Amino acid sequence: MSLRSLPSVDAVLGTPEAAALLEHLPRPILTDAVRAVLDRHRQRLRADESADVSTPSAGEVATAAGQWTRTRLDPNLPRVINATGVVLHTNLGRAPLAPRALASLIEAARETSALELDLETGGRGRRDAHVEGLLAQLSGAEAAVVVNNNAAALLLVIDSLATRREVVVSRGELIEIGGAFRLPDVLRRAGAVLREVGTTNRTRIEDYARVLSRRTALLLRAHPSNFRIEGFTEEASRTELVQLARAQGIPFVEDLGSGALVDLSAYGAPREPTPADAIREGADLVTFSGDKLLGGPQSGLIVGRADLVEDLQRNPLKRALRVDKLTLAALRATLSLYCTSTDLAADLPAIGLLARTEETLEDLAVRASRLLGDQLPTDFTVDVVRSESQIGSGAQPTITLPSRAVRVVHGRWDAERVAAYFRGASPAILGRITRGAFLLDLRAVPRVEDLLPHNDEANPS
């Protein structure tokens, strides 16, 4: 096929297929779609001009343009089934919201609300007031602030308390998080002077004390996220850091990252430090995420001393980082569950998925294996295997949870091709490849029926 053999845009738009599409699509939108499809064919040709590929007809290009347009104009984000074994997968939106949070979000979107209105006085109020009391109750802190994510929370703290002054942090905590965002870059962008202490694997309280001066604004302890150092290690305890900060008359700030509000060991998952732990042991401010282990919408939460929180509220940057009414509604509903629920594993999906037992997962995997065995083409074979899942989003990266998975094998395809087949389903089904085999882990799959791939290419050769 040559570039000149491709149909023109006008030729495609003149086909019966295009005429049918134009009955419900504006002509400029379909024209853009036709150009996009033709451009994709041109790119393939330029990449390999010797490839023996048949020339698409004008009607085929019009049909492809219609599919391209349907995908582009779909009002929903592409839905996927998370069978990767990573429960809080950052690339897949992290925590699924609780039904109560979804209902509250919809109500807030549909109706007007007292977002920044004090109904008692009739004057302007603070939008954070809708969740501040709940956060204070759950953490034991005096006050709270909400921003759009945890990186923003840390940015606001540093910009408010440490501009042009030193922030002391251990070298072992200068991590890079997802998307190549590095903690040192966040601190510097906030205007702070980074003062690194200790070594990558060992930092003692003496290392902190040695660098303190009048230029020191605060001590920072950062959650290592998806990074762990094991073996010959040492770190200053929270109690030691609190005592040193108080002796110096400066705040101690702790970034907890994943945001567990309760002891997860009660649900079969590893224990993560909680904001209540940090506040109880003397932390002046604590930052953490709302959409990870907390199980709510994307948000960054800051709890701590009332005077420091007031400094954050007065910072002009706070307005740029504030959350909208939909986030506040979902967050308020999620936090209220922690205060009222008698069964968090049943009421909060994130905790419920982590709390699934091996017996439950075995049952789910057996059912899924039977369904897939009945529905997949005959070239596929399936069986149940033991698996290991992870919490995700930086929580306990070295610890795995026992799980079960369905192993899917094809008579002629390798694991990558099988993964692509499931990824091409509608909705896409995302598994993982382990030791050369494609696995569908059941830990984070809500319903086994979701694993049946609806794929136009049922069993391509």
C-alpha cells in the first residue's frame, strides 16, 4: 500500500457510511475523525513502507472514523476492571468510593449547597468547616485543612511556614513518587532551603540536632511511600523528633502519605501509622491523602495545631489548592462512615477489598475460572493459582497479601498477546504477567462476572 492509494477526506465523506454518521454527528467532528484515521494509516506506512497491507476503502475509513468519534465523545472515563492485584492502583484511580459517598456527591452536584455560607450568621463561611470537625475527631487534632492532594498539602505547609528558611529532613526520606515528582523539588518550589541530614540508610537524632540554627523553620519526617531500605538501618523516632523540635521552638511536621485512619491489622492488612498516632505523640502538623487507605476522593488533608492551621488558611496559595463541593461532599460522607459504621469492611470498599480472606478469594477464583472456561474460545485454558497482591499507592510496598488468581493461557499466543486481548475488551480487563503467565488476580475485582471479556475480536489468529 502506498500513501497515494489512501482515499481522500472528501471521498470518505461522500460514502454512504459517512452519510449515516452525519445524521447524528456534526460534519466538522466527523471530518476531524476521518483525518485522524487517515493520519494513523500514513504513520504506519511511513514506519514500514515495505509492509504488505491492503488499502482501506473510503467506506472502511468512514466506519473507523465513526468508532474513533464514539470513543472520543464518550462522556465517561474509560472503565477498566482491576485484576492486577494492586488494590489502590494510582493509574486506575486508587480507592473506589463508598455508596454513601457516591450518593452525597450526586446530591451536591444536583443541588445548591451552603458551601461557603454560615447558615447561623448568614455570613461567609469556610468550606473546610464541612469536614474539619470530623477530621479533628478522628485524628485528635485541634484543626484541619483540605486541599486537592497530599503533594499540595505539603506544598502549602512549607510555603506557609518555611519560605526562605531551612527544612531539615533525612536523606533516607528524599524520595521520588509517581510521575517523577521528587520531594526535594516540592520543597524547593515552595521556597524552602533543603537541609539534608544523615545518610541514606542511617539517620540519628544527633544528625538533626547538629544542623539546627536560627534559619531552621521546621523538622520534617516524610513517609517513604513505595520505597524501603532494609538491613543496616536506623532512623530517629517520632518522639525524639518531637522533643528536639520543642526544645528548638519550631514545628515538627509529619507527612504520612497513605492516610490510614484506623489500624488496618484488624482487617488482615499490615498496620500503617495513623494521623492519630502522630498527633498523640506530639506532631504539630500531619499531612496525608484522602484517596488511598482512607478510601475517599482525591484530596490532601492537614491536621494539627489550630494556630498553624490558621497560618495555612491565610496563605493566598490555599485558594489555588482548594477542593470543590463534589470532593468535599464525598470526603464528608467517607469521614462520617469512620464515625458511625459498625462494619467498615462492608461499608468502605477500599477496606473491604483489603479484608478479603483467602477462603473468599479461593471461592471467587474458582467461580471466575468456571465462567471463563465456559465463555472463552477453545484455544484458551484457565486454572486457579495462588497469588500475591499489594495494597498500592505507596503503602507497605514490601509486604504482600495472599490472594488467588485465574491463570489464562492460549495455545498459540504468549502472555503479552493474552494481556492485550483482555485489555482490548469492553470494559478493558487489566491483569498482570508473572513468570511468563497472564494472571487475573481476584483481590480487587468486585464481581467475577466482570472478568468475562466482551471483545469484538473473539479469537483472532
